[in-house]
Amino acid sequence: MTNEQSATLLRLNKQAQVAALNAVGFSDITENSRASEFGQRIKWAAGLLDLNLACNRISDNSKWYFTREEWDSLTVTNKQLFIKRGLRIRAHGHSFVISAQECYNADMTTTFYWGGQGKAIDGLNQKGLGAMYGCFTGEEDTDLIIATLKDQNNSGVIGAPAAEAARAYRAYTLESDGIEDESNWFLPSSGQMLLMYRYRDKINEMMRTFWSSDSMLMTDKYYWSSTIWDTNSAWAFELNTGRITNQNKNSALLHVRAVASE
């Protein structure tokens, strides 16, 4: 949504605002919604609404979200009541949590094959350069990729290494915490990768604040997406420069940054 469209939406009557917000994906907005919700959702549809620290409370594993200021206001004792899962981004009508680290293999290497070269995956549609900008089905795509390719030997590549690494990711917890991260992590779609690129500076600033420079996205690395170009290649992104390319699924070793629904 452009700034002009956002300004137009603000001038509509309430019924028209509801219809417009429903049309761009905010199905929970009704005429009975609080007035403050309309302004928030209009801002969300038009650009970056916010970045929050995504946490789980240790006592009940419930999900909590904090601004930097809210987190800084907590005492050390209260901070220890939570595990940090990642950063939640809400922008352009979409919301997801970015993992605090990229994915690792058992041998501590950080690159993976996509897998399944030449194999059609039912339900996973090929996306050209235009269509891939609007693809936000990473969670569903990861399910399809793993269900189709898991344990299959495809020219020496077993299963779907990139998608399986994303699904296996877990936020760091201590044994004494008594909980495990139960988030449904997945390989981000092309649209989700593009949002990470667009707001990478703000994301990296928050990553540095809550973790370290090792958590930053701004690196000269290519990351796999769950979005395919064809049966032989999938879309990959370099989040420092925004370079986009399609890479061979069974020959390119690329990095994986898992994301999760809220």
C-alpha cells in the first residue's frame, strides 16, 4: 500500500475502512473494532508497524512481545522469567518471527542444499520474478517440501535439507527452564525474505541489542527461500545488497534463516 492509498483509507467512513482492511488481509477487523485498531492496521498495511522482541514466559510457555523500551524497563530478575525466541516483524500486512540465529548442521556448518532437484512437489507453485514478490506461504510451502522429499535420495541429496533445518530450529533454552521452544519454524517464502531485506537495518540494530553481531542479517551470504523458480531451482536472497537469484537445488550450498508464525 502506498502513502497515497493510506491517506485515502484514512478519509473513508468506518464501513469502507473495514472493507478496505479486510481486502488487504485484516480479516479480524469489524465495525465493532476499537478506533485505535484502525489507525494501527492502516499504518501496518502501509509499511513497517513495529519490531518486537518475541519471548516465551518460562512459567507457562506463553508468548510475549516487548519493545526495546519495555524490555529495558524490566529488572534483571524479571528478564530471567523469559526465553528470547527472536524478533517479530509486522509490516505491509504481514507478521512473523525471525529466528535469533541462522541454522546449523550437526557439524556446526551453516550451509545446506535445498534438495529434490527435478522433482515436482504437488501444491508448490512455481513463481516467476513478478509473482515471487507477493509470495508469503513459507509455512505451508515448508510442510509440502518436507512431506514430499523427506528421506528420499535425490542424486545423493537426502530429503529437503534446507526446509528440514528450518523446521528443526529451536530457540536456546536451559535444562533448568523446564520448557522447549514449540514454535513451528519454517523456511521463509520469497515475500518474507524481501521484507527482511527491506528492513534489514532496523532488524540488525535490534539483533545487536538483544543478542550480538553474530545474529545480524547483514552479511554477504545467500539464503534459501521456500519459493521455487522451477523443479530444478529455488529463489535465493542476499540480504545485504538485495540481490535475488535462482539457484540449483542440489548443487548450491546456501544459508538458512528460519522464521515462525507469531
